Amino acid sequence: MTAPPASDHAPDGPPAPRFAVLGPLRAWHGEHGVPLSAPRTQAVLAALVLRAGRPASARELIGAVWGDDAPPCASGALRTHISGLRRLLEPGRGPRGRARVLVSADGGYALRPEPGALDLAVFEQRAADAGRARAAGRLGEARELLDSALALWAGAPLAGVPGPYAHAERTRLTERRLTVLEERWDVETELGGHTAAIAALGVLAAEHPWRERIQELLMTALYRAGRQADALEVYARARRSLADQLGVEPGPGLTRLQRRVLAAEPGPADPAGLLRLTAAFPLPAQLPHDTGDFTGREDSIARLCAALDSGRIVALSAISGMGGVGKTTLAVHVAHRTRDRFPDGRLYADLRGTDPRPAEPMHVLDRFLRALGVPAGHVPALPDERAALYRSRLAGRRVLVVLDNARDLAQVRDLLPGAPGTAVLLTSRSRLAGLTGATLVDLRPMEPRDALALLARIVGEERVNAEPRAAADVVESCGGLPLALRIVAARLVAGPDRTLARTAALLADERRRLRVLRAEDAAVETTFRLGAGLLDDEQTRAFRLLALPDVPEMTLPEAVAVLDRPWRVAEDLCESLVDLNLLESLSPGRYRYHDLLRLFARQAAVEEMPDSERTAALTRLLHFLLATARNAHRTTMPDDVFPGDLAPPPSAGLTFATQQEAAGWLVDTQATLLGVIEQGAHDGRAPLAVCAELLVAVDPLGRMGARPYGLERAARAVCEAAERADDTRAEARARYMLGGAMSQRFELGPALPEFERVVELCRAAGDRALLGPVLIALGGCALARRDFTAAHDLLTEALELSRAVHSRGSEAYALGFLALAELATGEPEAAVVTGREAVALTRATGDRAGEANALHNLSQVCLWTGRTEESLDCLHESLRLWRETGSLYRESLLLGALAQAYNFAGRPAEAAEHAATARDIAERHGDGYFLGRALAQLGHAHAAQGHPAEATVCFRRAHDIFHGLGLPDADDLTPHLTAGAE
């Protein structure tokens, strides 16, 4: 999230605080965030900051925070919150000092921020400026101002802030944002950008079907783009939605527009070239910052720019094995220089080719597709499908793709576009000679003249001219490598009293450097040793320890845990390493290493630090992640017992205000979680029990319909380590997660032995907390295999265990599955009661994912007991809940179930529609079982509509899928495998 621009303040005073409400409530002192963890403290601050300096009485603030439910102690609590806010907002003020920011006024309180210190005020100012620019006919300026205003938003306004005042303001601000969005796309259509507006307006129209102005804008854009039929379909869809949901007809604006489209009235001409496909969302602009003091490389720049002009793929490589030669810097510089030639956007990815865990092309494609406007939940799961969609999104566009630090051709093959127009800049430590049609540039160390010029540009020509011999010695010691020069120059700039002569002498002292690697890697190690030798003790410790975890990047809270230093100290250390070019900052509070610097720092840690210190750093990170993951687990799965050690971890971890916030952390951090788990399991000295419990903490991702990359690999690593250590508790948790990863793909054959071993281990150890969940998993597998008696017994025991350990989340899951088992074993009325009990329990605990699952199970019971309408109601509500989470995995399941219900109800046309959508989602997402279910229902719908040939094709595909999975569903379809069987 971006802070509002820093405000001016007295030069001898602290920075004035700045505030953001267009997203989570945030505050800053200068560039440092103010911790606002207590929800009611946030509610008080929100009520004050949105009054724009106007006083609020204590009564008004209590009403804003607590509403009608204010406790008797509300006045005292309010004073406590006010005192806490004053300490946070004016940390330098003494106990008797006069408050300058949060002041007492008119019997109440007022917050008096500096002008421009609130992002909402900046937003409104830019929106007003845009209105004036538009009125004056400066449409391009108006669009830029509106974009800059909307860029200030970072999510739902006042996200997670409680209280009636925050709720009302959320509604008001959300409405205000929609109004500005409408104006922005109205301006776009006036400028002739109809095609650019269509995709974005289509998303808005789907999200806000009753907002007629958005429907009007979408119709206008489609009509002006020559898509008259699509424009009329928008009107018809809006009219149906308004009539069905609100019982009203479209307003006069929408109706007039429909008549104009029907009459084919001409609209403004589309400027030449704008009818090609353009971005569905704000155009991607992912290039890292260009280097302002870039020096030399004229020949290479000329060759690369010429190649990019032709739209070909450009491969940029260095001498094999040499790092720090400036490959990335040159690629980014050329990308910025040519960006005007690529009006549809610039994509960038660091492929981490020299990392032990290089970037997976699947992950890169996921990020690129989302940048190109594909919603996160709609990215295909299969590699071929994902790559095909990526090429389709790029077709017809002028996009520049920068693929930095590739390992080999295999890693980049799926990342290359398939049509002319889009160009690629590709860097790698090795020559990619097999890249057909590419322009290859071998980048060598800088010539001494260029290297000296670069040094002068950074430290100043006066210093270089004053010590020419020393400057030449520094350049020589750096071996012509730009990275080495920049590290040394940064230190010189940071210490104006440090002379070039002293620096040259320091660099010439081989004793200050680690042993040089053999052969061509020697210059790289020398480069990295230069910067590390200039660090103080604390910086050296941080540089080495932060490189130890196997994670693609590290957040500031994670760095605090690794370094075991206070928040501000850890942040200062990280930022000092960023300043010295030894660490990169992707965004505020997020850090990563250059790949070779990470290797160098790790080797230094191994050689210079005791094993106990390195193990302690990794252990602290594991404990922090476990504590945070536990908090996320409890937030996403309320009233569910965490099946791990009941002893509190040493770290408190991060906390979460909402299920969405906790789920977002789990999704965003899954690569870090699984990477550290795997590393800890292989390490041998890290606490295996913590790795195992952290693995279990990822379980909510599966229940939410996510399928974490690397889960199976991490689970196997923990399992193997547990077997070596004879740690049956860790083994049980690892096998539970391993079986879960397999069963989620309906690979029940390999999953069952894992679950059965977990049951054996849990019974032997008396581990009831984990035994309940694994019995539920086994019960689900038994239902899929149609061993209904076994399922009934397993789920009955699981229900008893869940109640015994007071795990209401597991109890609800057990009830939902038990209802299906009761139905299948001849207890239909009991099944209805049990299914309804599961739904009621999830609603009582606020478990949204659990409620969606329980409703799906109840729908099956109702369907087979003749309660078709209740079944349909359950399925529609379950589908709505899953769509809130963006889980296409579950959406495919629910659409297939709806198709089945419509087939039962004798409504084959509706069944076919839902089954076809379920099929399409399952094919994109790689869900074999759900694809089979959708195809089977589509076959039944075709047969009922008198299309036997189409039905047979569907039945055969579904049969093959079920047969391959070893599921009895295949037998159900055998009678339908010939045309006309029905």
C-alpha cells in the first residue's frame, strides 16, 4: 500500500504523521509505519481522521466505535485509546508535552493532520482537478488525474475497522470510488479508447449488475467498437437482473441507449489502431527502476534497441558464470528506453536461474496472466492451458516482456509469446544459443574508461579528479564489474570523509576477502567480498543470516524473527543493506537478494558463523511462521482445534482481523511456508516438530479450495525426516498432509495408505486432535469409493472425537459427510437432520468455507430424498459462498452438482448450461474428477434433449476419467457408452 505524499514539517521537529483510509487504515511517520493493531483503536482513529480536523465529542466517538452496544466502561476505554494514539502519533512528545496532532478541543478531541497527509483528501483533490480538466476539454490530462486518484486505493476502505461509523464510511467511500471509476471510463470512451474500456467495464458490470451507469458505459464502448449485438446483450442482461432481483425496469438513460443501438445511430469514429485488443485492466508496468547514472554499453544498447524494433525475441547473456557484470541493469535500461514502442505494457520477472529453487514457469505465468487482466481464480492449473492463455492474451498486443536471470531454455520456453509484436528481453548467466531467431549479446566487463566514468557519476567528478591514481586503483580492483563499482561507490557516498586512497588500500588487502572461487567465478566472489568487507558487525550478521532461509523474498516481520532484533533496528539494517546494493527492496517491507549475493552470503555464514547461530535463526523464523499460521488457522477456521502441540510458540506472530485477511496471508505466504518447511526438514538441526505443525497449518488452504504448489514435496521431506528421527508425531502430521494433497486430486489409491498409517500412529499415541480430521478424510475417501458402511463407521467415530476435543469445525465437516453416509445406508430422514445440523453449526461458528461445504452435502441428501427445490437452494447458496472466495476449484464442483439437480428435476436445458460451464472450468483448472462429473451430467442433459451422439461422447470421456482414477463412477456410465443408449 502506498502512503500519501510526505507533508512538510518544521525542520527541527519530527515528521508529521500521514494517514491512509482507502484500504486498510494505516499511518506513517516519514517512511516508517505506525503500528495500529487494536481494532477499536483503529475505529477511534478512523472517526477522527475522517472529520478533517473538526472536533468530535466523547459521546460522538463512543457512538462511532460501539454504537448502541457501548459498555459502561466505554468512556474510560475511549480515553485509553486516545492516550495510546497520542503516543503512537507523537512518539517524541514527553508526558507533559502539549499535543499537536491529536488535540483536546471543545470538550472532545480533534485530529489535525497536515495538508495532503490523508490519502482521501489527495484522492478528492485529484478527482476535482480531473473534473476541471475535462470541463476545459483536456481529456488526456483528466484521464491521468483520474488514474492517479484511483491508484491511491489499496482495497476495501477502512478494511477490518469495526464500528457503525466505519461501516457507514466504507459504504460511502466505496460508492465514491465507483463514481470516479465511472467517470474514468467515460473519459476513456470520449478519447476513443472503446476497446480498452470494454474488458474493465465488463468486470465492473458483472460486479455491479444493478448500477445502470456502468451498464450504459459498457454498452457505449461495445457499440462504438462495432459490437452492436454484444451491446444489446448487455441491455438484455441488465434488464433481466433489474426485473428479477428488484422488480423494476431500466431507467430512461439505459432505455434511450438501447433504442439508439437498435436504430444503429452512428457514434464518434474510433481512432485508427484503437480497435485492436488492449488491456483489460490498468496496463502492466512492472519494470524495475531504471539506473539514472547508467554509463557505457552503447554498442550493446544499439543492437538491442534495433532488435526490439523488429519485435523479435532478444536474448541477453553474459560470459558463462560471471555475475555482477550488469546484465539486469542493461536489460532494464533498454526496456525503459524503448517503452514507448510497447504501448500495451511491460512485464518483468526474475527467474532466479542460479537459485537452488529457481522460479517455476507456472508461477511466473500466473503472475503475468493476472497482470494481463485474468482474475486470480480463473488462471488455468494445467501448464499447457496456462501457457496457451498467456499467448492468447499477448496476441495482437505490443508488450515488452523482460525475463531476467533465466536458468536455461526449458525454464523460459512457456514464457515466450507466440506471435509477432510482443518482444522479449532475456538475461541469463549462460549463452542461450539454442534460442532460434534471437539476437545474442555477450556482455563483458566494462572498459576501464567506462568504469571510471561510472564511478565519477556516482561519487562526483571532483573526488575522482582529486585522486586520479586511487580512482584508477579502485576501478582495477573491481574488475570492471558494475555491481562491484556500485557497492564501493555507495559506501563512498555514504561516508564523505572516506577517501578514494583509503578505499583503494582496503580493497587491495586480500586478507579482507574470502577465498576466491576457482576459475571464472573468481571475479564474482571478489566483487561480493568488496561490499561485505565494508560492513559493520551488525550489518555483516544481518547480511549473512537473512540469506539462510530458502524463500524467494522476505518480509520485514520475517526479517525481525531471523535477526532477533527490534522492529526498527531490523528495518534499519535491511534498508542499510539496500542502500549498499547488497539487498533489493521490491516494495516497502519486502526484500530479496541478488541470486549470487545470496550464495555468497550463505557461504560466508557457513564459514564464519557457528552452526548454533545459523540454526537458531532458522528456528526463530519457523516459530514466527508457526505462530502466525496458527493465528490464520484459527481465524479462517473458527472453533476448530489446531491439531498441533498445545504449547504456545515463543513468538506471538501476526494476527488477523478477518477471515479474508488471514486467508490472504496464507495464500501470499505459501511459497515461503513450504520452502522453509522443506529446508527445516532437510537441515537436521531445525526443530522437526515445528516443521510438522507448520505443515498442518497450511491445511485451511485445501479446505478453501486452494491447492498449494510444493505441498506434497514439503510433506514428503518432513515425513522422511520424521522416519529418520523416529518421530511418530511429526510423521503422522506429514502423512496426513501428504494424503490430503493426493485425495484432493482424487488419487485415492496412494492417499489411503497414508491416511491409514496416520490412524495407526494417532491411536498408538492417543492423539485425538489429529485422529478426528484423518478419520473424516478416510470417511470422505470411503464415500468416493462407495464403501458406505465403512464411511458411516469412520465418520461416526470422527464425530465423537471432534466433540470430545471441542473442535466444532471438524464436527461440522464430520456431520456433513455423515449425512451422506446415512443416506447411502438407508437412513434418509436421519441424513436430512444431520445435514441440516452441519449447516447450522457452521453458521453459528462463522465458518464460511465450512458452510459452503455443508450446504453442498445437504443438497445431495435433499436431492436423493425428493427435496429438489431445497437441494437447488442449498447449491445456489453454496455457489455464492465459494464465489466470494474466488475458488474455481469449488465452483466447478457446485456447477456440476447444480447440473445434476436440474437433470433430476427434468430441466435438461438448465442442466446442460451449468454442466458445460463446470466442464470448461474443470478443464482449465486441471480437475479430473470434477471434469468427469460435469461431462456425465452434460451427457444426461444431451440424452434428455434427444442428442444421443453428443451424449455418448460426453459419457465416454467421463468414463475414461473415472476409470483412470479407479472410481466406481465409471461403472455407472457403462450402459451409456453407445449412441442412443438412453
